[in-house]
Amino acid sequence: MSEIIISAKDIEVKFRVRDSYLTAIRNVSLDLYNGETFAIVGESGSGKSVFTKTFTGMLESNGKITNGSIMYHGQDLTKLETEKEWSTIRGVKIATIFQDPMTSLNPIRTIGSQITEVIEKHQKLSRAEAKAQAISMMERVGIPEAASRFDNYPFQYSGGMRQRIVIAIALSCHPEILICDEPTTALDVTIQAQIIKLIKDLQKELGFTAIYITHDLGVVANVADRVGVMYGGQIIEYGTVNEVFYDPQHPYTWALLSALPQLGVKGQDLYYITGTPPSLYNEIKGDAFAPRNPQALKIDYAKEPPFFQVSDTHFAKTWLLDPRAPKVEKPEAIRDLHEKISKMTSKGGAFHVRAD
């Protein structure tokens, strides 16, 4: 395994909402390795985006890291407080691509000025040098006739082209870590595939570490080296992409995989996860997924499970891995998942899990 580039330990994040506190992240730890692609998956509200915002100091004003550390090159990012302190990290060392390019771009400023602003601010280049670098980056992300389109406005670009510009801005200062927060959700399927391929190609060329935040397990299967599954403000399982897809251990991971539309059987209802996620205003006792888990044990309602080690790289936070637990079979839908996915891809399906 490569060197650890960022190490988060026991991160807790709280938001003040009216007269209450909501605990969005509950003691999450994660080591991110140089050059890898790590995907974070889970339902809306599970804490995916909030967790990665702690890497760039972009929590909303009512949010605060109340415990833990985030070590990056010997510096604890949780200790940074001012915009001046964060300006040495955000956009320069750790950059973010958001899902909707129209909310990331200023509609009344030209595309070129928005790219050169970042370059001028962080690289101390002249306006002419910044323009030349911006045009080069536009070409690199696949903007045709980049020089002549430099002074266009965002509305003159298609959705896919706007997302390419957002990628160009994020990479213009050659960050070490790129956070991709649902980067293809607002795009149609064909453009999604192009954007994913573009990011993969740029990662190979520039060597940055990537974090994907997504609901789409198909995207995860195609890009990730490792996967972390989040639920109720915690990472509840993580491992290599093959381990999490083909040997999942947590009942929530089972449920996510069972809900894959590609596993649907003609004439039968698609699987869905019953119930609702837990309220993060209240203290959660035991396993947060227990009320929605048909395989829940009595201890799941009383005591939070620790992480159990499945392999050198695979860990899951479930009492089912305790040696004293009864043997519980995985759902029928995800048994022999490797074989099922192989059949889908042999028939021309786009879903596949990358080889290690």
C-alpha cells in the first residue's frame, strides 16, 4: 500500500439547528492513500459530503468539528480557523468538484476569468501567463477551440462542457487530492460516462488522489480502488472494491447492493430498503441500522458494534461478525454477485467491477 496522504481520526461534527444539536458525523476514522481512488457511498443524509467538507473547511456556519484530528503532511486541519489559513489548503492542495456546475460557476463572469482568477491567486502568475495556462487546462479537459471560447459565459456551454470547466478550475493548481461530490448526477448517462473517463484519465496523467461521493454503485464499481459505506454518520464497512461488492459483510451494504436496478428480475418488484434513516438529533444506541435490518440481533439495539477485521484491507462494523453471533445468510439477490454481474456485462450491460 502507498503512503498515507491524509489521516482522519475520530471525527465528530455537530450542527446547531434552532435550539438543538445534530450530530452529522459520529467518530469517523479514515486513512487515505496517495494516488488511490476512494469512493464513499450511502443514502442521502448519511454524512458523505459533510465528512469530506471537513478536509477543506467548507462546513456551513452552524457546523463545527467537535472532536478528532485530520492530519495532512503533519498539519492538523481541524486546527485551521481563518480563511487565510484555509487558503493554503483549499483549491491548492485539496480541491472539490460539485455535482451541479451551474451552482459552481458565476453566470455573469466569463469562463476564462473564472479559471484565471484561481491561477493568479494561488500561483502568483501574470494575467497573460494565467490565461495561457487556463487555455491549456481547457484543452486538457476536452474543450474544443478553447482559445476562442475563453471569453464565453457559462450559459453558452452545455451541461457536460460546464462540468469540464469545473474540473479545469479544480485542477488548475494541481491539487494532491480531488474530492468529486456527485460529479455526474446532473448529467445524462452518455455525458456521465465521458466525465468519469475524463477524471480517470486526468488522475493517471497528474497523479492526484481522488475521493468520490456518490449514490451510484455502478460509478463506484468503475472507478474505485477502495470503498467506504456510510450510514447514520458513520463508516460502517470499508475494503477494496472487490471485497465490498463480492464479499459484503454489513447488512446495510447487503441492502444497498440488493437495491441495484441491474439485479432486478423481470416481473418482480425492485428491492428497496424499508423504514427511514435514524434521526441524528438523538443519541443513537447500538447499531444505527438495526431498526431497518431484518437480520438484527438483540445486541444491535443495545450496544454499538466495533469494527471486525475480515481481511488485511476489509473491515465491517456489525455484530454478525462476532464469533458468538448466529450464522445469517446474505440476501438471495447478492449471492453469487460476481456471476450475476458477469452475465450482465456479457449481454452488453455497462456495469462491471474493476479488477485489482
